[in-house]
Amino acid sequence: MGVTAAQVLDQLDELRATVATADAVLPVGGRTHWEVGNPPTTGVEVRAPSGIVAYDPAELTVTVGAGTAVGDLAGALGEAGQECPLDPRAPAATVGGVVAAGLSGPRRLRYGPLRDRVLEVRFVTADGRLVKGGGPTVKNVTGYDVPRLLVGSLGTVGVITEVKLRCQPRPRVARWFETADDADSEAAAAGLQPVDDAPPWPAGAHRGRISVQPSRLRDLAPALDDVHGVLWLAEVGVGTVHVAADDPADLVAARAVATEHGGWLLREAGASGVDGFGGPLPNLAIVERIRAALDPTGKLSPGRLPGAPAPAAAAG
Amino acid sequence: MCFPSTGADVAAAVRIAADHDRPFVARGSGTGLAGGATPVGDPLVIVTTHLTRILEVDADDGYAWVEPGVLNLDLSRAVHHLGLHYAPDPSSQQACTIGGNVATNAGGPHCLASGVTAMHVFAVEVVLADGSITMLGGLEPDQAGYDLRGCFVGSEGTMGIATRIAVRLLPDPPAVRTLLLDFTSIEAAAATVSAIIADGIVPAALEMMDAEITRAVEDFVGAGYPRDAAAVLLVELDGLPAGVAAQVASVERIGIEQGARTVRVAADDAERALLWKGRKSAFGAISRIAPDYYLHDAVVPRTRLVDVLQRVYEIAAEYDLTMMNVFHAGDGNLHPLIVFDQREPGIWERVHAAGDAILRTCVDAGGVLSGEHGIGLEKREAMPMVFTADDLDVQARLRDAFDPSGRANPRKILPRGSRCGELQRVPEGAWV
């Protein structure tokens, strides 16, 4: 995409130097999921290289600069009859951003979560080292699964520079269907009608994503309907519910519904006064030790995850 | 050594180890091939084989809570009547435990389409090195914060001991067909693998066996494998009946185009089972040839299969060893198998030297050290072949964040000197 390998190396050297010396670093992608979790505080904005690094359709893998827009990736894969079903709300989202935000697309029921798709990640650590986690092959148990640590880490583990993803042949035929009846599965199947597009994402300035055990959706959905002003889209069989509202108070009410049903709500946009996670992170002690070990001064995406890194002394 | 029968017992045992500042090692059935559960440094060995309860099965949400000592195949058998199965199916599935599968992130033939263990674990209750019990992951699709469950799977007992595991149960496919294709050259078989993938088909399983192993298996099982084939492919296709029928036709066509001598489509479940029995009995069949074998595990990009296999046979010739290959061709996961008799003087040196040469070949071809067996003790010192000191330092820090004491299964996975500045406190008596 008009960038030479030498330019990418220069860019990486500059990125490493910036990260190593800055007090606070904010990795920026397409700025489409900039507020997921807690919004970032201030810091030096840094960007990852973009463009296809390697793509061999016969391997069903593709390597991209983390700054590559998902829409551009889809275009390159489409030319070879393949796809990588990341499917973010906005195709301007970058691959690195989708990985950092831990976004699995609406086709997760069939194709699995994002974390199962990321084979190898290169990233710049807080002290400016360029490191690799994972490996290039579709099957790999060589060492600790660092890519899974990065998926959903919201820029707090490192600045992701390059991602290798598992892709797949595009199905010969793919259609969305809709049905009105949601109570009786047989009646629902009988009423299926083909439609042109995927269901629209719920629109609203204040948005979030509920995660709940899939069968709890049956009770959760009617309860959400009772919250005035909340639009929602549930992924049946997955347990993800995308919610949107014009009033931040409605997002808070949706969070209460999620909690009542054993789930939780991740704030994704708007509602600036609302806590991103609705409480302390699970296994906070382990999370804080990881952060202390990899980013002792807390310079990476400060503010985005609740809880501050443990004092640097803990890392030795 | 202790044999706890509840998760609380496991926690108590780990606490005793903590009180005495001793390392501990979890062990399942002991089928691991990389030495991950081998006790080193005089640890407390905590054997999980008495934790065999299937605690809950939920057909609606497709999961089961199991204790770590449940055998892999026993779980699939227990949920068979519900039309469900547990997908990862290592060759040792009759003997290996789910806990061990989690520790090694185990694979199997059906991981080509279904994915390895990490993709089938929703949650793990873990006893950490200080004896505390915590839950990693959950039944909801995403958890807040880091994917600690994802970090734990495949950590070979170095982050703690699993005491309860929520695994995914998949619905049995409505239609399954199994095909056996036989070839007069390995190259044609490998080209068929690539052509199937290039055609947009991702089979449920796609296995290759070379001439030597095919003959050994046929003499052992009598599955009707052609004894004079240079290579055979076992292809399994599953899904909805119409789609499977179309894919069977495509694979038959591709096979013939690529030079398959015959394409045999199993007529019924009995014939399917027989074809699979051949594949899964491969390692047993070898005992008819020589008393010992060293099974390797490495992954290369699919497109490099032919080059790498050729080099593997050359290595066997260079070291005057008998080499067989039976492996997961669809995902490039090689299992070169060196058969030998350890009574032969000097044989171990040759076996190890050949093994090192094979690993180097796979890494040079863009591959990795292990696809499904793990690193354990076996490949620990080979880790610098694929990771830099900085890469390993990050892994060491991640490991130590789960276990700051360094007592959980020490000396596994990471080579000595992985920690820049060696952050880890070395416990008394540990052999690090």
C-alpha cells in the first residue's frame, strides 16, 4: 500500500523510541473504539504501520500491519475468495484496534471469537522492545499464549504493530434471514425470510456490550425491553448483546439488567461518567502483577483498564 | 506424591507445598510426550487421576463442567446420548485426561476444523501456587480485563493446577463421510492436501500416512489400507448432508486430478470406524517393527510440507534411522516418528541428533516447535530457535505473574536465563 519495508522499519524504530521515552502512550487505530472500557487519559498518540505484510491464500493466514483498516484487509482477502470475519461496526477500525478492543464480530456463533483467530502478534513493550508472541502456523503450542493476553488488553500490554490472523474460504453462498417468532424455534425456522443485509447495529450516543451465558438471553431480553430508551441486538447462542441509548442513565439501567442475569456490561461509547467495567476486574491481583511486570510505570494507555499497575518495586 | 480426590484436597496439597517452600507438579495420566509432568527438583507430585467426576452437562448452552481427571474419550461417551461430543481428540484420547489436555493445549485430527483445546475451554477453576482457588474465564462470551483463561490453557502446569474445567460440547454433525485416498508418491498426496484447501474446503480432518506406517498399520489392524501405497490420505467431511455430498464429490475429483490411485468412501459407520482405527492405532502398530520410538511434533506452513518431508527422510538416511510419518497434514502438523531399539549402542545419540535436525528443518521452513504436545522439558532449550531473549522475557514475566514463587512446575517451557535480570525468587530446594 505504497509503503516500503524500509519505511516500516524506520516507523517501528521511531515508535520504539517514542514508547521508551514517553511518560504516557496512547496507541491509536481508527479511533472507532476509542472509548471502549474506560476512555484514555492524556499521552503521546502513536500509530502502527499499515498494509498487508504477507498473504498466502494456500496457508489460510494473513499478516498485516496493525494499523491496517479492517475494510482494506477484507478487500485484499476478497480478491482471493477468502475472508476474516472480524466485522466491526465501522470498517475504518484497524486490525490492531479490533484486537486491542477484543471485538468479535456478529458471526461469532459460526466462526468463533476473535481470540481464536489471532496466531501471532508483534508489539512494542513499555520499555521500547519489539517482541513477538505466538507463531506463524495455524496450530501452535510453542510457549505461552501471549496473543490471547493481547486480545482485549486495550493497549495496556504493548503497542501492537503487526498481527497474523487465520482466514478462511468465503462460503459459496451466505444469506441473512429474519423471522418474527422468537419463542418457538420450529415456528421461527418455518417463518425464515431472506433479507439483504445483516441486522443493523443499534444506534445511540451511549453504547455498551453485555456478555451473559447464552441461555440467560431468554430472560434478559424481555428485561431489557422494559428499560425505556434502550435499543439492543442480541447474538443468540453467543450471549453478546449490543445495547445503545440516547440517555446515559439507560445504559446504567441496562448494566443493572445484565448484572441481575449473571452477566456484565462493557461500556463502549459515550456515557463518559459511567465506569467502563461496572466494578473491579476479576482476578485483579494477577492482572496487576502482569501490568507491573510489563509496564511498571503504567505508561501504556493509562486509564483504560480499572486499577492502577502495582508499584514498580513488585517487578523487582 | 499425593492422589487428591477433591479440588479442596488439591488446594490443601498446594498449601502444604507452599508452607514447606517446595515446588509442585500436577500430573494426569502421564501420556504427555514433552515431559511437562515429569517431576524435577524433588517436587510434590499432585496426581489428578482420582478427580474423575463429570459435574454438570448443559446441552442447551453446550458445555460440561468436569474434573481434571476425566478421560477425554469418557467425556464424549458420557454425552453421546445427547447428540454432543467434545471435539479435541488426541490419539491418546482413551487414556489422557482433560486436565492434561488443558495443560498442553492438546490437539488431534479433528482440530483442523474444530480447533485445539484452547478453543474449547470456557472456564477453569485453578489452584494457584499459594493454595488459593480462583476462576479464570466464564460461561459468558467475554470477561472483563485480560483473557487469563487463554493464558492458562497450554501453560503446562506452570501457572497452577486446574480443579474444574468448563469445556465446550459440540453438536454431532448431521452427516459425516470418511474417505481414504491412496497415492504412488508423497508429493501427490501433499499436493492433494493443498488442492483441497485451495478449493475452499476445510475438512473435519485431513491425515496423511507414509508408506512405512501404512504397511505397519495394515499388518496390525487390517483396515484395508493399500500395503503398496507411497502415501494415504484420510479425509473426513462433515456438516449438513447436501453440503457433505458436494464436498465428497469435490475431494474425489481433486484426488483423481492429483493422481490418486483409488478413492474409497466408507460406506457406513463400521467402515468409517475401521479406517479411523487404522490411523489411531499407528503408534501401537510400530511395536511390531521395533521396541522403541521417538515421536516428534512440529508444525510447518502447509505449502512447505513436501520440502520438509523430503528433508526429514534425508535426515533419517543420514543418521541411519528408520523414520515413519503419520500426521495432521491439513494443518501442517508433522509427527516424524523414529523407530529404534534402545539396546543398540549409541542409538540415543543418533535419535536425538536426528530430532534436533528435524526441528531445525521445520523452524527454517517457517514452522514452530510444537503443534499439540507442548514444550515441557523436551524442547525447553530449543525455544531460542523461535523466540528472541526479549520474547522469552515477556513470557517469563507472564508466567511469574501467575506464580511469583516460581514453585509451580519449575524448569518447564522456558529455557534457563529467560528472565532478563532473573526476577524470579528461587525457592529453597528448587532446581532451577
